[in-house]
Amino acid sequence: MTRAPARVDPDPEKGWVRRLVPLLRAHAPILALALAASVLASALQVAIPDLISRIVDLLVAERRVAVGLCLLGLVLAGARFGVGYLYRRFLLQTAYEVEYDLRTAIHEHLSGLSFSFFDRVQSGQLISRANSDVRAVQMFLSFGPAIVVQVLMLCFALGVMVTMSVPLTVVAVAAMPVVVLLGTRMRAQTFPLSWVVQARIADAAVIVNENVEGVRVVKSFAAEHLQLRLLARAARRIQWATVRQNDVVARWSPPMQNLPGLSMAAVLVLGGWLILHHQLTVGDLVAFTAYIAMIQAPMRQLGLLLMQYQRAAASAQRIYQILDERPQITDPPDAVDLGRAAGDVRFEDVVFAYRQGFPVLDGFSLHLRPGETVALVGRTGSGKSTAARLLMRFYDVQAGAVRLDGHDVRGLRLASLRAQVGLVVDEPFLFSISVRDNIAYGRPDASLEEVVEAARAAAADEFIRRLPRGYDTVVGERGYTLSGGQRQRLALARTLLVDPPVLVLDDATSAVDVEVEERIHANLRRLLRGRTTLVVAHRLSTIGLADRVALVEAGRVVAEGTHAELLREPRYVEVLAQVEAEQRRQTGRARAGAWEPGVEMEER
Amino acid sequence: MIWQGGGGGSPLFAGIPREVAHRAARLMEREPDWGLPEVPFSLRASDQPRFTLWVLLAPRRWALLGALLLVAVETVLLQAGPLLTKVGIDAGILGHDFGVVVAAGAGYALTMVLGGLATGARVAWTARLAAALAYDLRVRVFAHVQRLSLDFFSEQRSGRVMTRMTNDIEAMNQMLQNGLVQIAVQGLTAVVVAALLFALNWELAAFTMAVVVPAMLALSIWFRSASERGYRRVRDGIADVLADLAESLAGIRVVAAFNRAARNVLQHRRINRTYRDAEVYTAHVTAVYGPATTALGLVAQVLIVLTGSFLVVHRQLSVGSLTAFVLYMTSFFAPLQQLVQLYSTYQAGQAAVAKLAGLLAVRPSVVDGPDARELPLVRGEVVFDRVWFAYGVEPVLEDVSFRVQPGHRLALVGATGAGKSTIAKLLVRLYDPTRGRITIDGHDLRSVTLSSLRRQLGVVPQEAFLFAGSVRDNVAFGRPEATDGEVLDALRVVGLEGLLERLPRGLDTPVRERGVALSSGERQLLALARAFLVRPRILVLDEATSNLDLASEARVEAALDAVLEGRTAILVAHRLSTAMRADAIAVVEGGRIVEMGSHADLVAAGGPYARLYRTWMSHLEGGWRSRRVIRGTGQVLC
């Protein structure tokens, strides 16, 4: 079963660890098991040197082999393995479960956020940052408790040592604070350097990447040698920084590693003196040396724990930032479910701005009767595409209303609204799945026949059959690269398959060849019958699909009528001329100005 | 906070603490100015031996030997401790001689101090060695990539070059920096400790080794393969998770429009579950290995104490030796575990060596001939003489011949894939013809050096590629020594003087800086300025205006006239308007030139060009149902 994730505490006032508590609580059984096992493991770890010290004492004092104690030692070692397994396995699993919770929660939360959020943030950065943040929290949860347990073990060990000899314990641990201090100092110096090294490796990667991407320019300008020298400089800079970084390590790590050795030497001398004065046994001394080795690791890791804690705290805050982001477009509590819509679309004095103070639509009113096809014509930036998006409720109007069959779209259940409206845009997004799955994206249960039929209607069947694996060809980022026109045709098929009563075509065939577009339009004229269609026309040919044309200027409809009627409007003619000019630029046709005057065109 | 890496310009470090960034900045102030290092480079064909690890190491073998000596000194010093402990216990404590105890303690302390010094020296020494080797490697690989010809850089291979230059070099670097030296350190430690154990008591040593070492090795070998499998699963798992997340976000509008969010949420959970399962598997593997080795160590201790006790009772072993044995056992385990771990690093490094060797073995197809001369300053007569060319088996150009007089313009028109761009690429000698020859002023391109040829050519590709540097770096790309005055002059010629006012740091503004959004027209004009600055005799424009809007196109076309003045030009034309202004037009169809002449001649001839011309005009019919001429705007709308 793919379980739903546990959710973090929604109260932003709480500290980051407290907000994680619900997640930890969700995995309480394995976490408790892990912690209990860890305490046991520490106790056993400490018990064994003590056992050995007793064996040695019996040996020295009575010349007797303590076979029983040795067998006990073997049993303890076996037990140590068992609890050690439980503790590590389930502690790590807890961390991984929390990671699962965070990752799926982030995905689910982002999926529900409004588009205004994605207009603001760059999703690529969002993903990579969220990824490293989740990882930082997971790392802390994987190792943090382990280090705490090790510190626990350290305390056990210290307890046992103190019972053996207080002065010897003092000598044995005297070096420890210094080791911790040195570790902190060293990290403080290496940390910035490791950033520098990483940044420089990234710099070199940029040079290589640019070089490869711009290889034609590099070769054309005979710049290979210069590029090589640039890379050599970047490599020198990496070299310098790595050497600096390692010099710090070379300076600090020998004392860190060898101070405990000095403690050993001191313990040997002091311990020897104590034994000679009968205040200590040889077995105790042997146990001491084992303990000194044992307590080094937690001491060193204490500093690491602090660093991981800080990193995880910062990361968790960033994750909460995402999770605390509230979606702006949601279903109202009393949302209405629309059956199949009749297709009466009404924009009523709509005002909308992406950015405060820069309205894109300003008093936009338009009525589409059921089954009617209306073309929006206007200059770039006049607000045509925005109107289309509002109908899908990608954004909410700031004033006025958009109505479908008389219902304000804000009162409809989002899923129900979007099931009624199909949108095809000029730069459609395709997923890295097969052609078939892409076309069936809105109706995953569609049969192959239905998919093929939709593809035919979009004049896509032919080229799909020529793809390496036909309808099973995987496309997109991780698959076969399609041309812009091919992508548009797939996107059209995708929407046609859903068979929505209301259709929005936003420059949907701009990259398609003229002849293919003709075929698509012929199909569309048949398919649009009985469907309310809003066509955003960036090309003159698309206007031909429409029963009626609405001229949009500065965010409002300024004229409406049939194409023939509107041609009497000078504004319309002017806009058309501009659209026509754009059309030529996009398809690379001959420039009107270069025509010889008086050339007569043949009627098609 | 964004903190700029000095000069390199990576806006990394977002999110690192302020004081850390400050400290890093202070450290970097001490960095010497490297300038541009001198690196030998040649485009001649050369035969290098196959790349192996030793090829890289050989020039620095003495430094390597020094590092190994330091390792030896360090290991011996650091393993003296338990032996001195034995002396302290046996001769000192049990022998009731405190002087010996003090001497042993002092000796112990001394070996620690000296060993520490040796460690420090070894770390610093090997770091220098490894960093120098990494430098050698980066330069060697990149120099080779620079020598490779364009045919190598297909889309797929470009990605691979990136991987070689980043991941594989990093893997090798890891092996050089940690792997090799650590293998020496740990291997030597294991040998020294084993020798000491046998010296202390060979029976006990043999016994423990026979019991412990096979178990330890078996466990470690299992762990290595299991954890590798686990990490591969984890790596694939996280890649899938991130890819799915990326697609969900990139396609969020489609997801919303088609009501797929709920379904996608379940899919993402499933993918995340697979990833989590992989992680839990690695948890299982580490949870077995870590405690198992610990337990094995404990078992070994107990067994040593048990058997050692019998030996002590029978007076075949001293108590001190027994203690030393227990201590050495710990330091014998660690290196064994380490060696197994290091083997992975070593393998990864070796795999990287093999991959790099594969890249370094690729021979460039276009090289300077053995007796290539410098191309003298040319007048600019370009001749294609029965040129054939194929990327693979299928010929792309068949028997193409033409001549362009110095100072003339030739436009190439034809459908996509007809071979127009290939002709342009051959002239720059990005490829060599399979048959026939191309000459400039009578010099066969293959008889002159690539750099002298390309210095006299200016190229403006279809996509204006700008490098990450400043505006100045980009314009002066072909002539880095150009003065600011010359750069400004080039910008003026293409009509970009207005741009500089918009840029916060003038010519030094990075073209990719946030807020410096260059339009595609401006990018294309920069590319044109770049070509102009090298003052080429011959200009090659490959559909330079195809991606531009109307206004930018007009600017670029106007700039073209200024740039082309007095130069030979080959224009791969996307639009008839560009072609019509050329001195000659060649119509390319299916890899052949089917027609050539001036615009007027070709229209009059009524051949393919005239047809092309008519089709383009008739396309303006578009989808209009009725023909209509709108007067008053001067535009014809049909």
C-alpha cells in the first residue's frame, strides 16, 4: 500500500523539531524499538571491557582461566549484534519514513498550489533545494539520535571508569575537551574552504558546459586554445583551494587523532604507579585502555551533531516555507458539481492583473452562446490568452465574474469545471511517457481506437505511425524529441479525446505547416459543432474557424461581430494587419513590402 | 544572500552563513593571480599511448615515492604504542620498576608526537600531489576535447563529455586524493600489525587470524556488493522521484487542466515508496555490517583473552603481551574494514580511468595536416569543386560546385534538410568533404592550418550562442586582445550602441546576469558584432535571422548590410527577402544545387526558384475564405 504521508504540525509558531513531532509519532513503534535497543547496545558495549578486566585480574591474581566469564563474553557479543542491528535498522528506517512523508507531502502540497505561486518561483530551483533540504533533515534524523546514544555510552563508560579510579579517569578524559575544541576549530576553517572548492568545481563545469554547447562558435572562431587556457586557470584555482583545504586538515587532524594516544601514555604511567601502590588492578588498566579507545568517537561526533542540527534546522524552515504556502484557488465548502455543461460562457466586467497595478483585463465582457465559436483578435499583450486562462480558473478574477452555464466558476468544484473545459496552448507540455499515454492523459482509460481517432482528428496519426515505436514511443525530456508542430498536434489530440463541451484553442496550431493546418481545420469545423469554442487567434487562418470575432484591446472587448462586419472597423483592420505581419514572421513567408505591385493572387 | 565567487562568477553559496562566506572571501584574497596559464596545444594529428593510471602518475613518480615513504614512517610510529604498553606492564608494573613504566609512557608519548608530525606532513604532501594530478588530468582531457572535431559533438555525446569532465574526473580525483594513499596507509598498517602480532606470539596470532580474518573478509565482501546494489537502487530511486516531481511541476497546468492531480499524487507516492524501500534495504545492509563487525571484534577479544589466558597460565605469554594483543587486534580490524571500503573507491577510479581512456582514444576527424601552412591574407574567392559529403553513409551533398567572387554574396535557399547548412559548415572546415575540394583563393582548406583559416572567416550561426562571460568577452570572443574601442566600434556597426546604456556595468556586464534580459534580436546582433570584430574576409551566415521577430529582423538586416560591405558572404537564407539581395542565389534540393543565378534571372527562368517564390507568396492565402485587399494600410490581406 502506498500510504498517505504523515503531516507536519501546521502551527508556524512552533520550533522546527516540534513541528516534526507528528511525523515521529506516526513512526513511534519503530522509533521506540530503535531507541530501546540503542540503550541496551551501549550498556553491552561498556560491559565487555569490564568483563575482560575481571578475567585479566583473575589471571594475574590467581593464575586462573575464567572460562565461564569468557563464555559469557561470547554471549554478550552475540547479544550486542542483535540489539545493534535493531537499533541501526529501525533508526535509519524512521529517518527514511520521515523522508517519505516530507517528499510526498511536498509533492502533494505543490500539486495543489495556484499558478500564481509557480509564476513567482523557479520550479527547477525549488526542486533541487527541496531535495537537499529533505536530505539534510533525513541525515540529521539518521545520525543525530545515533550520536546521542553514543554520548549515552560515553556516560556509561565514564561511570564505570570512575568506580575503578577517579584520578585515572581525570587523566584519561583530560584530552577529550581539547579534541572537541580542535574539531570545532578545524571545521570552522575547512567549511568555508570546502564551499570554495565546490564553487570552483562548479565554475570549471560551467566552462566545459559552455564549451560543449557552443562548440560551433568555439571551432568557427578558432578559440580552442584560449578555451583550454581558461579551463587551465579554473583548474589551477581548484588546485589552489584544495591544497589550502588540506593544509588545514594537515595542521589540525594530527593533534586531534593523537591526543588520545597521549592520554594513553599518561594512563600507562599513572596507572602503573597506582598498581604499584595497590590502588588499581592490571585488569582495570586494560579496561581503561579499551574505554579510552571507545569514547573517542562520540567526542569527535558531538561537534558534527551540532553542525548537522544547524543545517537541518535551516533546511526544515525552508521546507515549512513551502508547506505553509496556502493555495489561493480552492474549492469553496459548498462547491457545485456541474454535470455536462451546456456551454454558455460569460465574462462579466472581468478585471485581472498578474501584478498589482498592471491590469491585463480591465472590464472584459463577452458572451459565448452554447455551440458558438468565437475568435479573440488583438495585439500581443492585449489580454486574449489571459481571458482563456480565467475560464479554466487558473487564476481568479479580481473583479467581475466568469460564468459557465450561469454558475460563477469560483462556485464550481475545480475538478468539475476543468472537466468541462479543454485548453490547447501554443507551447504545450508533454510528459516523458508514451505518445499513447500522452494523448490519453485526461482519460487514462481510453482504448487505443479512441486514442487513434483523436490523433487522426488532430492530423497526428500519420507522423505517430512513423515514430520508432509508433504509439508506444516515449516522448519528451527523457525520450524522443518532437518538433513544435508535432507537439501541438499531440496536445490537440489529448484535448479532443476528453471531448469537453467547452474548448479553448490558444494559438494551438501556430507551429504546424500550412497544409497540415488546413486538414486540422477541416476536421475541427466538424468537431466544433455543438461545442462552445473560444479561439485565441494569432493567425489569420484561425479566424476562419469562428462564427463571430471579438476584437480585444487593452484588456476589453471593443468590437464584436462577424469577420465581414468587423472589416468595416478601421481598428480591426489595423490589428489584422499587425497579426498578419506576425504571421509572416512566424512562418517565414515573403515580405509584403518586397512584392511587386499589382501581383494578382490566385484563389485557392 | 548571494555571494559571488571571485571572477569565476558562480552565484553559489545561497544559504551559507554570512560569517562563513566572509571567511571564505578573506581566504581567497590570498590567492595568487594565475593569469591565463600557458598550455601547449596543437590541432595536428598525434599518436598518444593509451591512457592508463600510470601515464598520469609517471611524470610525478618521485613525489609519489616521497608520499609512500612518509606513509611508512607514520605507520611504524603510530603502531609502536601497544608494544610500549606491553613493556610498561611486563617489565614495569609486573616487574615492579616504575622507571620502566615512565620510560615506556614517555616513549609512547614521543611516538605519538612524531607520528602526528608525520601524518601532517603526509596529508599536506599527498594533497599537493593529488591536486597537481587533478590539474594535469583536467587540462589533458579538456585539451583533447578541444582537438575533437564537430562530428563528435552530437547531442548525446555532449552530455557524455560533461560527465567525463565532471563526474569521472571527480571519481579519479577521489581515488588519487584518498584512495591510493589510504590503500597504502591501511595496507601497511595491516601488515605491520600482523607482523607485530606474530612477533608477540605466533601461536596466538595464527589462531586469531584463522578464526577472525576469514569471517571479517567474508562479511566485508558481502557488505561491499550488497551496499553497491543498494546504492544503485537508491540512486535510481531518487532520480525517478526527482524526475517525477520535476514533470509534475513543469506540467502543472496540464495536470490541472486534465484533473490529474489526484492520480499523480498516488503515482508519486508509489515512486517514493520504491525509493524508500531501496533506502530501507541499505539500512538493513548497514545494520548488519556495522554491529556484525563490532561483535566480531568483541568475539575476537574474548577469544584472545581466553586462549591467551591458558598461555599465560602455562607461562608461554606475559600479561603485557596479552594486553598488547588485545590492543593490536583493534588496530588490525580497522584497516581490513577500510581496505574493503577503499576497494570501491579504487574500482570507481579505475572505471573512470577506463571511460576517460575511451574519450582520449577518440581521434579527431578534422586536423591540421602534417605540412599545413598558414593561410595568407585572402581576397575571398570561394570555390566548391565537385564536393560530396556524408555524415554517415547517405550522402548529404552530391557533386556541389560553385564559385563566389571576392566581395560577392551567395545566398543558399531550399527546404530544411536540403544541405544548405552543411555547405556553410564545410566552408568553415567543421567537416571535410568526402570527395572533391573546397578552396579559398586557390588554397585547398585541408592544406592550411585550421586556426589561420578560421581567423579569416566570420560565422553567425542560427542560434546566437552567448557564453557566460561579459558582453565584452562575448563580442571579443574571436579576438580577445581587441581593445574596448574596437569592441564598442563593432557594437556600433551592428546598431547596438543603445544596449550599453541599459547595462549596469557597461561592457563588463555578464550577459547572463539576472535582470539583463537580452532579446533574441540583441543576442543575434551581438553574434554579428562578434563576427565583425574579427574583420573576416569571408562571412558565413547560417539562417541568422530565422528566429527573430519582425522588428529585430529589420535591425539585423540593416546591420548586415554594414557588416557585409566589401566582404565575401555565404548566406544560408531563411527568407526570400534576404536571398533577393544577394548577387547570386543557389537553390539546394536533395543535396544538389539545382539552379543558380540572380533573383531576376531565376524568376524569369521559371524553374524551381520561381516556383518557390510563387508558393511563398501564395501561402499568404492562409486559411482565408474570401480574398480581400485592404487598402489604406498598404498591406495586402487575402
